[in-house]
Amino acid sequence: MSSLDTATDTTQHRANVRIALACLAFFASMIGLAYASVPLYELFCRVTGYGGTTQVADTAPVQVLDRTINVRFDANTGSGLGWDFAPVDRAVTLKIGETTQVSYAARNWREMATTGSATFNVTPQAAGAYFNKMECFCFTETTLEPGEEMDMPVVFFIDPAIVDAKELDGVSTITLSYTFFKIDEAEETAGISPADTAPTSTGLDAERPAKSDNRG
């Protein structure tokens, strides 16, 4: 084999190695993006209000505008939960920047304890970036005994910056919607099948999950 052929083979080998390394790096980056995509997407939604995602606030705004806005409340339940779930008040009118508390009410009409968790969204979706919740029951697992009723407060305010949002010019009503979904506690505990466990009643304090931070 001539020296020219040897040099050509060496060059080709190096090119193949570079291609293989590039493919491995691309594959690794795709795996990394797959794992990061969900938390990054959630962070993006919270920062921008994309998809009607509301914001979380620790303190109320200093400024309260002499301008009002209407907030409507909607409630839904997923199949199998067996709850009556509805807002106590269908709508409120508040000043922009004013902190307001409203409540939702839930009642379990099934003959067994059930656990649910609520998701939420705001419409128009662009208003999510200005809808700030200071207290909320969303994403918190809630267990209701048969016939038990529960009051679920929501504390929120509308960011005064909403008046400068061109995409929300003319918007006078915002809708906050919650949907409660059933959580199968048996399936979440060490892979135990629901068929392997019978529902038991040991009192409200024993059945209800420990109180957690309700902001969200």
C-alpha cells in the first residue's frame, strides 16, 4: 500500500471518528433536553403566563389602581372523583392591585374516601402573566371522607402592570378555572394495586394528608 493510500485511510478514519463523536454528543444532548424540557416549560409558563398559567406572589402590590376588573370563577371535576365542586361566588369585581379572597366548596358524595388534586388556568391566556395568587389549593392532594365538605380559599390580586399590556386592551373580565382530578393513592404507594387494598376509614385527621404550602 502506498503512502498516499495510507494517508487517505488515516484521514477517512479521523473523519469517521469525528462523525461518531458528533452523533454521540447530539444523542446525549437530546436526552438532556428531554429530561429538562418539562421543568423548563413549567418555568417558561410561570414567567410568561403562557397557556393561562398564573403567577405566585408573596406580598401584595403597593399600588392599587382606581380601575376595576371582573373575575369569573369556573369549576370542573374529572371522572371517578365523585365530588360536587363549585365556586362559592361566581364572579367578583375588584380594583386592579387589590388583594381579594374567594372560596371554592367541595363535597364528597361517594360512600368512600377519595383524594383529588386540582389544576388551573386563566383566560384570556395572556392575563395569566398578571394574575397573582398568594394562596391556593391547586396541586395539593386533598382527601374528603364520605359526605365531608371543605371550603377552599384562593387569595389573589391582578398586577397593576396589566393596564400597560397592549394585548389585553379592552379586556374587562378574566376567568379563573379549576379542574379537580381523582388521585388513586393505592397506585401511588410502592406499586400497590387498588385491588390489593380495601378502603378504610380511620377518621378525618388520619386520612387527610399533612397540611402543605397552598400557594401555587
